[in-house]
Amino acid sequence: MNWIRQKIDQIKEPFEPGNKLEKYRPAINALDTFLFVPDHTTKKGAHIRDAVDLKRTMITVVLALIPALIFGMWNTGYQHFTQLGENPAFLEAFLHGAYKIVPMIVVSYAVGLGLEFAFAIMRGHEVNEGYLVTGLLIPMIMPVDIPLWMVALSVIFAVLIGKEAFGGTGMNILNPALTARAFAFFAYPTYMSGNKIWVSEASNVDGISGETILGSLAANKEVTYNAAEMFTGVIPGSIAETSTLCIVAGALILILTKVGDWRIILSGIIGAAAMGLLLNALPSMGVEGNGLTNFPWYNHLIVGGFAFGIVFMATDPVSAAQTMKGKWIYGILIGLTAILIRTLNPAYPEGIMLSILLLNVFAPTIDHYVIEGNIKKRKKRLDMKSVKTA
């Protein structure tokens, strides 16, 4: 490690203040702080001494994403070969999935980090580690057959409009990864939804396509998968959204390390379950439903992007509600609106994306009224105490 430290110090010399390449110092410092703990401390102002910094937080989230990513790679290959009537070995399926997914991850990081470095140099601030997670999330929530240039455009839109326009990491009001998906969804809808979503692609045929479960239900078609298959994730869908089992493993990592807030996750599940139960009761009230409203409420929790969204995106500490009561309200509303959008508007069977983005916008308002309510309660208690002592 000392040898690496010495080499980096040598590389950094031309970038030090007063030297020729001082302008590009943020870029080289990003490499340094990625490999080593920063050697500077705060000099003034209130601060907390803690071993957990932004870099460690982002790395924890990345580690929590690994189970879903590995399963997504295997499932991509598995869906490919089973569509061709073959029974692949684990490694064969995994390597085929990696062949499709790794280029998407490379493009996401290359384009996104390139923009992050450019803005850091232009504004003269250090490169933030926030894109470590966003760069992995964006390809994980995309269909696996989306062209790489669409991934690049989505990343550019997310970084420029969803993040840097508000001031960069920590200032954005919308989740950047979902902003990228929303851009792709509305700009290129045929690649993001419908009955032509990619399942696998073979060298000897033009292509094999198949509907996701939500797509089939939106068209009032019968679903052949059982609850166990839906939970484990051996079904068509976007790369990381299919396996609720792997998502639960990631959720446990986030909760145990206190990186993700369990209140948002639990309240989101409660809200979704409540809306699912209400919609399931429609036929008993004499209201004709559709494939999605009649879909059992518990299955709504394990198909589509709901589980992935509520665990990894609704809990984003920047764009989520900040107050304790606000987190419960925020999560419940996400769950309610996600299932409502999914079932009552077949054009958007994946309602979790729009639901989280909508509540991202209202999160500051929720916090505002929670804080105002707390102030009024304390004022009331103070007035009552003053009357008693008078």
C-alpha cells in the first residue's frame, strides 16, 4: 500500500496548487480519495467525528446491490436459453447475461463519471462519490436489450437535469436513477414497455420477445408463473427487479448498517398491501376489475419493480422525507400510489417509478407540515404549562 501511496503522490505533484495542471486537481483527487481515506480534516464549524463517510455509505449500497445484480445476470442468460428450449448450466447462463449487462454498466459509469469530473473541474470542487450507486442503479433498472446509446442519453439527462441543475450531489430533489429511467420511458416507450420487451436474443433468429407479468396482466392475459417463481425471480423483467429474494437480502444489509431507513421500506409495503387489498375487494362491491386489480395483493409486492424501488430508491437519503413521521407518510403514499397507477392505468403498469418521483417532489412539503405540526404541539404544551403555573 505504501508503494501505491507514493506513486499517487508522484502523479499528484503537477496538479498541486500553483502548478501547471492545478485546474484538473479535482479529477486526480477523486482517484486518491477512492483508494485512500482523505488526509484532511475540518477546521471550523460544527461537525461529527464518524468513521462512516459518503464513500463508505455508497460502497455499502453497492454491496447491497450485488445479490440482485448477480441474479439478474444469471436470469438474463437463463431466460435466453429457456426461450430456445435449452437447459443451460449456471455458468453458461451467467456469462451470457454478463455479456449483455456489463457493457451497460461500463457505459453508465463512463458517461456519468465523465460528466461528474467535468462539472467538478468547471466548478472547482471535489468529485462526489454519489455516482458510485447511481451508475450501477441505472443499468439495473433498464430492459436488457436497450441500446447502449439510449443508456448513455439517459445518463446524460439524469446527471445534467436531475442532479447538476440543482447543484450536484446532495442537492437534487429527484432520484437520479429514476430520472434516467423516466427519460428513457417517455422518450423511447417501445423499448421500455409493452409486449416486445426483450427476453432473449439468439444468433440464429432475429429475436425472441416476451411480456413481463405486469404486461400480460395489463392486457388481461393469463399468468403462468406461481408465487414461488415470482419471489425467487425466475421470470422476465428488467435486470435487477425480478428477484425479491435477492432484494430482501440487500434490504437487510441496508437496514443492519443503518444506511437505508426501515420505516420507509415498511410503510411502503403497508401502503401497497392496503391498496392491493382494496382493489381485490372491488368485485365483491359489484365493480368490474381487470387483470391487475384482480391480481392477489401479496403478488403485487413481489412482481415488477416495486420491491427494488421501495428498498433502493425510495430510501435515497437526499430525495426522501427527512423527519421520522414524514418518512412514514412518504412511504405509505409511495405504496398507495404505486399500486394505484399500476392497476388503473395500463399504459404505466410499472407504477413505482412515477410514484417515487412524485413523492420526491412532495417530500419537502411533507417535512414542512410535520415540522409545523410539531411546533404547534410544543406551543400548545407550553401554553398549557404556563396556565397551570399561573
